[in-house]
Amino acid sequence: MFDIKDPNSIQLNSAGQLKHFITTEGLSRELLTEILETADSFVDMNAQQVKKVPLLRGKTVVNLFFESSTRTLSTFELAAKRLSADVLNLNISTSSTSKGETLKDTLQTLEAMHSDMFVVRHSDSGAAHFIAEHVTPNVAVINAGDGRHAHPTQAMLDMLTIRRHKGDFSPLIVAIVGDILHSRVARSQIHALRILGAAEIRVIAPTTLLPRNIEALGVKVFTHMQTGLKDADVVIMLRLQKERMQSALLPSESEFYKLFGLTNEKLQHAKPDAVVMHPGPINRGVEIESAVADGPQSLILDQVTNGIAVRMAVMSMSMSGQMAEKNMKAEA
């Protein structure tokens, strides 16, 4: 576990531009909207025959994954390559730290290779913030998930998916369902939704999977699925974070599915045009039934497509913010 100080003192340059992307918390609506609009342009580009732009040509992006995730790593690698960057993938969990290297040692080794950006995934909260604090100037750090703290690119791809299907956030009721306690995705989603002005954010979970004082984040808490889904515009299911559970917080997976799994029957309580999302990977028959996951209201595959575009957006914006800061210091 690492100390987490004011993130915006780290992730913004003196002109208020993004130079690292560590968390959605505390960012302005204008900046989140800029990310979404930039990503929107990349969604359209990714549908074209030529899918490359030269925004990161000559730059080296290192995917620094201390915690494995094939899906997230693949989308970051593809995003960097579509920006014309050189990409190095490192699975640190099976290399340097297992030989006794500290995080700072690993960082210094990679900096000596003249890397320009680190995409960091770590099981400890605050790891990406720590790296951003200690990294060489002009190297951008993108948080690809740290402990229970944040997963900002997942939250922003979810915001892009919602915006492309629902437009304005201000009238929306958004329900987030499942393992809220262990979910860094849920925390980042809640911050982003609040900043973007969603009318109401609900969390639905058994009491054992709810963090203490979750209401302080500006959400309404429900422990009954049907009540929590009433009139919802967007339903976001979460994966059961079984690998992060320290004790028996659930009687059984089948019991969880019975009470909190999303079925077509339960979905009837939401608005008729409600959309369904899931950050993946899906546990079918645990969090969601296949008929819903593969049904007409599901945006799960759209999320995957939008994930590449959002990661292209934050990588290009962060690198641009780093270069702007370097130029400002050179002129000072």
C-alpha cells in the first residue's frame, strides 16, 4: 500500500493539462469531456481502413504490469501501436520484483532505456501515484488499475459508451451492481459520473460487499436488486472480485446470482430503453445471465471497442501535456 496524496498536484501540468492519468477523482468536467471528445474521434478512426495516426511516433510506451490482465494489456498495446508508438510489454510479476528489485529500482532501469510513458497495473493502491511522483520529468504515467483505488481508463470508456448511447448525463439514473467493496472500477465510475453530472448514482449490493461510508461519494445505497433497478437508465454489472476477498463475504455464488445476478426478469424493473454494461471478464450465471449479456440492451462489446479509443485519447493527451510542460520550463 502506498500513500495517496492530492492526485491533481501530480496529474496536471501548470496549464491544467493532463500529464499523467492516475484517477478520475477531482478532475474537472471540462477535462473529462475533452477526453471523451478526443476518444470519440478515435472511435471513428478505428472504423477506417487505415487505423494509425502519428501522434506518438518515436515514443516508447512501456506496459508495466505487476498484476496480470490480458484484456487490459492488449487494449493498451493496440492503442499505443495505433498512435505509432514503440511498445514494450513487461510482466513484472514474473521477472524483476520476484528477484528482489524494488519498485524504484525497476523504474530507474526502465528510465535508463529512455522510455516516454509507463502504463502501470499493480495490486497495491497508490502504486501508479507513487511512480508518477518519482518518475523522471517528461515521462507520462497512466494508471491501468491499482489495488482497490482506481481504474480510470475503464471508467472513461464506460462514460464514452454511455454518452454515445444516451447523450447528456444530466437526466440519467445509473445503477452499479455487485462487488462494490473490492472494485476499483466502481470508485472511478462514481467519481466520473458525479463530475459529468449524472442525476442519480446508485450502488446495489449485499451489505457484505459495500464499503463503509460509501454514501460519502454521493451515491444512493440499495441492498435489494429490484428496488435499486427501478427506472434506471444504465445498469453496470461488476465482476465478483474473488481474488481480493479476504473472508467468506458471500454464502455462495448461486445465492449471489439468485439475489443480485442480472436476469431479463430483474431488468424489467429498469426503464424499457435501459442499457446494460459490464467491465469484463463476465462470470455468466454469477453476475449476469447470457440472455442479457448477449441481448439487445447489452453494450458489452461496445465497451471493448471504446476502450481502445479512450486509451488512445489519454495516452496522446498525457504525452501532449508532458511536452507542453517541458516547453514551458524551457521558456521560463
